[in-house]
Amino acid sequence: MGVYRICNTRTGKSLIGAARDVPARLNRHRAQLGMKLHCNAELQRDWDTHGPDAFVFETLDLLKPPDEPGYDPTDDLRVLEDLWIQKLQPFGENAYNKPGRPA
């Protein structure tokens, strides 16, 4: 569980998101981009223009869940994601994130 980033090394733009299974979520992003089915049109357009070698997929932070039965990480993941979004400011010309939309 944690926060991830997809970074376009040619433009500096980033997409930041959170997931319960970060490796699986990053694989899904790669697959959708490769099949030209990604829901983020701007990210898809840059993937098609610059190619997969222009992108880095990375884990920014991990969430260690407490040892509580029935723990739901949704709120904690949202807070962690918001912290990284505030830190990196992935909006406007520097990002693929859209205000109020999950990655």
C-alpha cells in the first residue's frame, strides 16, 4: 500500500496516485497506456508521442498498516497521497493530475 508516481522524464510532468497494491496499479497503468486505453488523455498522448522509455514508474511512499483486524486503509492512503500532491504540486503544466480526480 502506498503512493506512486509516473514521471515523464522528457517533460517533467507527473501523475501521482495511491493504491492498496502499488506494483499492481503501476502494471495496470503500463498496460492501459500500451493498449492506448488510459483514461488520462494527456498522459496517453505523451506516452504515444515520447514512448515508454520516456517514463519512470516509482513508489514514493509506503503505508504500513497497523495490526488491527478489519483495518481499512482508504483514509490513510488518501492523506498520504494528499501530502505527496501538496509536496510535488502535480498540476497545470507540470502534471497529469486533475484537481479532484484520482489517478
